[in-house]
Amino acid sequence: MPSPETNGSNRTLERAASILDAVGRSAVSASELSRQTGLSVSTAHRLALQLADYGFLRRTDAGTFRLGDRFVRSALENAGMPVLRELRDRTGETAQLWVRRGDERVCLLSADSQHELRAIMPPGSRLPLPQGSSGRLLAAEDDALVELAAVGWIESIGIRTPGLGSVSAPVQTDEGIVAAVCLAMPLARVIASPGKDHGDKVIEAAQRIAQALQQRI
């Protein structure tokens, strides 16, 4: 026979699962969570805050709750890798997916170039903002946003690492910019500039990931 302690744990899990089910794809208030789950508003709010602490939910500026980073990250990984590999194959250069974590950017995925001379940044690598094209994009600097609005991409030419360049485009959903697709390359293979050579392909890749992400979360 289950102990009262086990029963209590099960009830907590059931309540947490009902909260996650109620959030789904839309932003939901604590009162709406209460209505959908049958929990009191205070209990629903407390559980939602706890789930947000662990990254399962995210609290918006308006005080509502959406699915959190744990779900978005998994969805980004599933949606992103096939697109990055195709981008790598089309351009011959290293395609990466970067996300913001506080004052840093983290490489979530990378499809490395097959060239002997190539740019490599393994998944899990961290760099400070706003270094590089994706760093400038994720940091949302004013000059970077002007560049983004003008051409749809942001480029970096030998700024972070001499001899290397990159071009990045935003993965943008209803949540805003959730990631950056970056194509990194040695400047020796650049004809005009990273953006002029490959910007349109990077934009297309970012848009495809965003569309797939919207369908998954």
C-alpha cells in the first residue's frame, strides 16, 4: 500500500502535469490555470512559479505563464539540426544555432564544415555578448537592430577572431527572437562579405526553424 508520503508526491506530480497541460501553446494567467485544473488560484499560481524556477514554464512580463526553456530547447534541437545540416551542405560552411543565456550566448547545435580550413565552435561553447554576429543579434544592440531591419541579417568580419567571418539571422516566433542561426567561415573563402554571399540562405534557414518551432510548442 502506498505511503501517505508517496501519495502526496503523486498528487503534486498530477497537479504539475495538469498545469503544463493547461498552458499548452498559449500564455495563461493563474486564474485561467485555476479554472482549467480545478485548483485554487493560489495553488495554481504557486505550482506555476515552481515550474518556472525549473525551466518548465516561463513567466511573461504581463504575469502570465508560457512553456519554458526546457521545452523550447528540445524543440529547437529537433527543428534545428536538419536545417543546419542542409545549410552547411548548401554553403560548405559551418552552420550553428545560438541561444542567449544571461550575458552570454551558448552554442546549442553545430553542423561543421567539411573543409579542412573551417570555423568550429562545439555545442555547449559559451561566449560573452555581444561578440560576433549572433552575439550582436542576441544582445539586440541598437546598431545591430538597424542592420537587421535593413537587410535581415547581421555580419561580423574578423572582429571576434581575425581571419574568420560570420552572418546570423534571427529565429523569431511569437515569443520574439529565441535563437540565432549563424554561418561561420574563413574569410579566405568569402567573395563579397559573409552577409552578401550567404545572408539570404541564413535567413531562409532561420525562418524554416521558426516555422517548425511554432508547430512543435
